Amino acid sequence: MSRSARTPRLGLPGWVFLPAVLGALFVVLPLLAMLTRVDWAQFPALVTSESSRAALLLSLRTSAASTVLCVLFGAPMAVVLARTRFRGQSVLRSLVLLPLVLPPVVGGIALLYTFGRRGLLGHTLDVLGLQVAFSTTAVVMAQTFVALPFLVVSLEGALRTGGQRYEEVAATLGARPTTVFLRVTLPLVLPGLASGAVLAFARALGEFGATITFAGSLQGVTRTLPLEIYLQRETDPQAAVALSLVLVVVATTVITVTRRSRVAP
Amino acid sequence: MTRRPHPSRPALVATAVTLALGTVGCGGGSGDSTSKGSPTGSSSREASSTGGGPSGEITVFAAASLKKTFTRIGADFEKAHPGAKVTFSFAGSSDLVAQIQQGAPADVLATADTRNMGRVTAESLTTAPPVVFASNTLEIAVPAGNPAHVSSLADLVQPGVKVVLCAPAVPCGSAATKVEQAAGVDIKPVSEEQSVTDVLGKVSAGEADAGLVYVTDVEGAGDAVQGITFPQSSAAVNSYPIAALKASRNAALADAFVQAVTGAPGQQVLAAAGFAKAP
């Protein structure tokens, strides 16, 4: 009693808990409701069927590939946006972040009219002997398109919060821009880069609209787990529920594992 | 020492949980009531009892492939029945059936196949046995100009011809499997799409060289797509059944709409869109 009187209270106002709990329930309850619909006796058979395994493997492979692409292109994009100033920068940032708010189907249509056979670059790609449509490459492209902004946003935030002091010191000590970037900037924002990559991976894993519009749906080639779930729902709702659970578990595992490894030193 | 700074907090959390569960309970309850009652509310009940032909509001759940024709039939129906209002929900047949089984507000259901309608009649959710009001057959759809020079079903197995089909799990896909068997060909598609719209989209964009879609889809797609008929299409004739639902509180208007679809005015609109008569 005496202790709580002396230390200044920094607690939250009590009423905050009401909407917070309601909000949490709104997210958690549907997941629990899904659990109640899982046919546990059939579960192992449903999730290990050939089509399920093919879809899960394809999802993991393509999401990993698109995460790598997101890091390779997104990190430089974030650095340019955070560390330079030029005319039209805010417009450019809005455009880059557009896939965040765009319905994925729209992204798929846009990709189709760019990289499709009759698209903007389709003819050029055809001459080079590259056919993107209906290939696993198309899946990776669709996932990268929707996931890239997640990485750029996280990393740009980390770069801005981190500030430029250490970079300036390194530059004064004679380090070249490349050295500063690789030895000072990147190590400092590594946690931001990691969380951005995790977000991008999770987004890629859940990608549906752009994939079905741009890449098509064929077992082992373009039919990722979300597409398989949607298709199974047509004939076998039990299988769809079982696979949904697998997707939830995979996504949760990825997020918790990376969070923990970042929190623990 | 272990006392919390805010003794009221656990109580608040408990209140929140109770409230939330209460809300959930209410949600479930109202969901139940909609499955039994009509969503269109009191207005339809009052209006339907005023006499002088059925009026009020109904909601029609119809297969996506019926969008153009049913919108037209609905507009004509509203003209013929002053005071009547028809609202449509267009989606894939299996989606519609799943929604109705979960208590979605619908007065009339029209599906693109008898199998999905069977799932509704199996639960005795219709007022009368469904009536088949139209049928549809498959056609080869190719992009304008027919770049891969497709002229028959056999051409679809040529190497280098990119063919898109519906997945066997969806109605248009099972129809495709039937015609393949009838023709003795084994098409290797580059993609098995979720719906006939997805197949048509890939063809009209020129991504695919050919696809199997319904005659009516080719009719509705305009100049971007050309249709090629083939004799084996008779192996898979798709029937479209319609039925009024027990959940409807405006049974008179629901029945009147079913009659409009199966009768002369509806049949004319359907025939103009390329639908064949009920087999």
C-alpha cells in the first residue's frame, strides 16, 4: 500500500481493457471456431494427402523465394526512401506502398498486363525465351508484389528511428559509402530488417488473389496452400478446414520463433 | 506487496469477457432466427398481404453464370409486379449453398448444377422440388484471332497449345472431364481454375490459347473471345435448377419469381443469352 502510494502510477486507464479484450476476442474467436470444426480423426489423412503436401511445399518454397527477393530489392528501396530527399519522393513512396491497400486481384491483373503474353513486357520476355504465365515464377512474382511494401515500411521506419549519427561518424573517419552501408547502416537496422522479412514471408504465405489471377492454379506448379484450401472447400470442406489449420500453425510458428529469437539476446 | 495498483482491473476484464460472450450469444441467436425467418423484414410481410398480386421484397441467390440474364429477368419482373423488389446475390453455386446452409437470407435459389441444388433439397430447405429451367453445354473458347489455330477438341492436346480448364472439383471441370472421356482425349491443362470466369479471363487476356467454357460465357464475352463448338459437348449437358426456399417469408413473391424464370418471359431472355431449353 505504502509502496504504491510513493511510486508514480504509470498504469493504463482501466477502461482501455474493455475494447482491447473485445478486439482480441474478435481475432481469436474465429480461429477457435475453426478448431471446433476440425475432424481430428481424419486430420492426419487430410493434411498428408498428395495434393496437400504439394501445396504446402510449394507455398513454403515460393514464400521463401519471394522473401529473399523482397530483401534484395526492398532493403535498397527503404534506404533510398529514408536517407535521400528528392522531388516527388512522397508520391513515389505512396506508389511503392500501393500494394498494401490494393486488392490483390487488382495486383494480379496489373501483373498480367505487364508480364503476361500480351502484356507490356510480354513480347520482350517471349523473345528472350521467358514464359512467365502459369509457372512457379509467376507465383513468386505475385507474392513479391504484395509482400514488398511490408519490408520497405518496416525497414524505412527502423532507418528513420535509428538516425544517421553513426553513419556520419563512419564517413568522417573516411569510410566509403558502400562500407558505411554494409558495416554500419545494415547491422544497426538488422532487427527491423528481420521483422520486415518475417512480415513479408507471412504475407507471401497467405497470398491468394494475385496468384490465382496471374499465375493460375495447377498442383505442384502454381497451386499454393491458400489456393488449395479454396479449391478443397468446393468438394471437401473438412479438408479445407484441416489445411486452414495447417496454414495458421505455420504462420504462427514463423512469427513466434522469429519474435523470440529477436527478443532473446 | 503483491496487491495490484488497480484492484478494479480484474473485475473490468471479467466484465469485458462477459459482455463479449453475451454479444456472441446474441449473434448466434439472431443468426438462428434469420435462418428460420425472412431477412427482408416486416415490409415484405405487410406488402404481401395487401392483395392485388404479390409484392414486397425477395432476395434471389443465383449462380454467377446467371448474372446477366437474371438481372434482366428481375428488372422485367419488377415492371410486371408493381411494388415488388428483387435483390440478387450472384456467386458460385457451392458458395451460395454453403451460405444458405448457414442461414443466409434467401427466398429463391438458382444453381448452375443439380448436384449443388441436391445439397439444399437433402436438407429439405426448398418449398417444392426444384425445376430445371435451362441447360448449357461446353464450347472451346479461344482468344480473338485464334492464335493457336484450334478447330476441334483434338487440337487441344497438341504440344505448345496452352489450355486452361476448370478444376475437376468444380462443375465446369467435371463437365470438361466428361467431354474429354467422350472424345477420347486427355488434355494436359497449364492451369486448373476455380471457376469458369477465371478460365474465360485467362483466354480473353490471351494468356491461354484455349479453354473450355459454357456457350453462354462465350456469348457474354464479346469480341475478345471466339467460340468453337464440338460434337462431344453433348456428353455433358449442365442443368440449371431453381426453387423457392422455405426460409422465405414472402412465399407468394418467391413463387411468382420462379414462375417468371420458368415461364415465357424468362425463357426468352435465357434463350437470347445462349442458354438451351431444359433437357
